[in-house]
Amino acid sequence: MRPPTDSAGTVPSAGPAPLIGIAARRAAARADRVARHAGATGDDQASLALGISLADRGDEAAAAEAFRPAAERGNAEAAFHLGVSLAATGHEDEAAVWHAGAADGGVVSAHINLGALLLARGDQSGAESHYRAAAEAGEPLGAANLVRLLLRQGRADEARSWLAAFDGAPDVAVYAGESALELGARALGKEILLRGMTSGSVDAAAALGLAQLEEKRFEEARSLLRAAAAAGSARALGGLSALALQDGDRATADRLVEQLAGTDRTELVTSYAEYLSAIGEPDAAERFLRLVADREPRAAVELGRLLLVRRADDEAAAWLDGPAAAYVPDAGLLLGILEDQRGNTAAAERAFRRAADAGDGRAAHKLAMLRERVDDKAGAISWYERAAAAGERSAMFNLGLLFDKAQDTAVAEAWFRRAHEAGHERAAFSLGLLAFRANRFDEAVRWWEEAAAGGDQRAVQNLAALRQRKRRRWWSP
């Protein structure tokens, strides 16, 4: 995926989130109009420029439409970028079609992306063929992915042959070595990283140091990480900060992470801030998040989350509605919750829809609740079903309530059963209620006994009432 960029510049240490100035907005709008006109008249380069500009601003949906005309005219590069944008907006099947076209048109990177899409579907054979095509074209990242897949399949000898073919390619050594470590082949992983380190890869040395750190070989880790950091490895700085925390030296850890903020490994700064937040230091976490939030989508969202906690709602909304929104579904979810609390239903719905379209089941559930609130039953059912398909058990339960209210008992029971199987704590009581209404008293007792065991007081009361009825011979099992 193209990395997100923000034309606003760096984030100040305090104060509101940066906004693009009016002049910059007007200049961008003029450039877009020129590019749109050129793209409409068949200028592929203009379509590409417009699409990349939109993608860099975080609007992948608009970028896809900008790339599409050139892609449909057979431009392989545009097809590749269209595939990237479609995948970023949750349209993986169509993305795979365009990546396949780009690969046929000679874009080697399309093989790698197509391999990843196929692997996500469970098609290891298809993924392997595309990773192999990229590797055979001399693409190190293709070889790295191929080696990882081969290691996952237990084909270590074949993986070694590809490593030998790309001996001296640092990306391959680091990715393959770390893959072996993740898969539990620690001896092989460290062997690969050592080979990369002896070939001059600073990142391989850092990765080997981190592997030693995981194994609590602190002195070996410290030696490797210090050497790698001195040679410019940002990852090594992250490892040294972890060692400093291990030693109880918080000041050194902070200093090293501040250095990390000036590198391209901003995700390590975010992880450190998340650690600080988890141990109850939100102010310190905020300070580090502000160092990278303009460049790291996850940091922007975490900063927005912290600002919501201390009710700095306007600044939180600015971060959550910024470029990060296109890359982190939590941004849309949090922004939607905020706008709903403010009473801005339309804004809340837009935010929830954006996150739901990116595959966030929680956002789809929230959107369904909004539609139900305005008596849009069809819309509510549609979004609840999407949320349920994503595994949201509360959506399954709410569908049961909706259909029960509509007196469609069979469908209601089916949804309550799915919610129960997914672990919803209120589903057993509702299933008992349906059974009681249908005069299936023994079944009602079983459901309510389960609900009562889980602490549902309504089930306790209903069981007591049933027992009273039995004593009075109003009902017999």
C-alpha cells in the first residue's frame, strides 16, 4: 500500500491537530481539476497523477475511480494502483482481477500483491506461483514471500536454495529469517539472519539482536543491537529501548524512542506509547504519539482515543477524521461514536459507514442501531446482517429481537441460537422465552437455568414463577 502522507507538516507538541490551509486546499483543488480534465480526455499519466494524489491524502475510494479510466484503457501501472486502492477499501476480489491484469502487463509488484490476496483466501498454490514469478524476475520481496511460504509448508531445502539465489539481498535475509523465527524454526531463522549480517545487512543484525532479546540472552542482544544502532538501524533503537526498560532505566528508554521518532519506524514509537498508556501513563503516551501522529495512522488514532478520554472532543475528531481514517478502521468507529454522542447523526453515519465498508463489524453494528433508531427496519436488518457475518454476536441478538418484534418467531429463534452459540449472554433467556410461548416448558426451563447460572435475574424470577405454577398444578412437565 502507498504510505499515507499529510501536506499539513509536522504536529506541534501541544495544541490542535494541524489542518491544511485554505491556500493549500485551493491549490490542490486546482491541480485536481487540471488532472481530472486531462484524465477524461485520455491522458493516462494525468489519471495516474490524480489517483496517487488522492491516495496520498487517504481517499482510496476516489483514487480508485481516478485510476480506473487508464486501467480500462490497458495501462498496466494504472491497473496495479487500482488494485491497491480496491484492496485498501475492502474490494479484494476486484483488486485481484486488476492485479492479475497488471502482472500480465509486466508490473512485477502486482505478482506480490496478487500472491498476498490469494494467500489470504487460502490458495497457497496460487500464491506460490505469483511469488515465484516475482522472484524469478529478480524481485527480492517476491523471493522473501516465497521463502516464507516454503518455510510454512516445511520445504526448508527449497527455501534455502532461494536464499542462496538472493544471497546478499538484505530484504530477503531479514524477512526470511524473521519468518522462520515466527514459525518456530529458531535455529534456521538465526542462521539466516547471521548470514545476512555477515553479508553486511544492518537490519539482519538488528533482527538477530531482537531474537536474542526474545530468548532473554540480554548481553548478546545488547552487543548486537548497539552495533546495529551505531550503523543506523532504527529497529535496533527499538530493541535497546526495550532493554533499557528491562534494566529499569526509563529515561534512557524515553531518549531512544525520541530518536526513533525521527526515523521511518514510527510504528515502534506508537507501540511504546501504547505500552505507556497500558501502564497508566496517558500523558507520557500522548507526548510520544504527538511526535509521529502526522506520519503514522495508528498513532493518529491512538492520540484521538486518548483525547476522547479527556474530552478534548474537537481535537480528537480532527485526528480521527484525518488521513489515518483511510487506513485504520478504528478511526471511523471512534469518530462515529463521538458524533453520535454529540447528536450529529448524519456525521456519525458517515463515519460508521466508512469503517463498515472497510470490513469493521463493530461499525456495521453501530450503523444498524442508527438505522433502527430512525425506524429504517430494512436498513437496520441489512447492516445487522453484515455485522453478524463479521462475527458480531450483539448484531445476531438484535436481529433476533427485530424478528421477534415482527412476530417472525422461526427467524428470531434462528438468530437467537446463533447469538447463543457465539456466546451472547442474553440469548439463553430469549430462547427460553420463545420456548415458553410455544408451550415447550421443559425446554424453557433448560434455557432459563442456563441463563440463571450466568446471573440473569429475569431467568431466576421466571424459574421461580414456573415452580409456583407447578405446585398449583397449573402446569405439569
